[in-house]
Amino acid sequence: MARTSFAPTRRRRSPVPIILTIIAVLILALLVYAWAKNKEVAPSRIEQDVTNELAH
């Protein structure tokens, strides 16, 4: 007597959504890193501009 399984056959999920999610997270991380880096550089540029204006 053959055993019949009524459970749906389990298919492997496509790896594409996972890969796209990883790429999206990496792009967001790079954008946040670049934005934070630009914020750190900005105050030193402002200080240089102010001191140059006061010196003249």
C-alpha cells in the first residue's frame, strides 16, 4: 500500500529576493556612512572660513 501525503510539496524558495534585500541594505548603509562622514567634515570647513574672514 502506497503512502499518500496530503501535505504540499515543499519547493525551494528563489534566492533572488534575499540577494536584492542584501544589496538594498548595503546601499542604504553606504549612504548613511557617506552622510555621517560629510557631517563630520563640515564643521572644520566652517571654522576655516570664519577664521579666514576674521584675519582679513
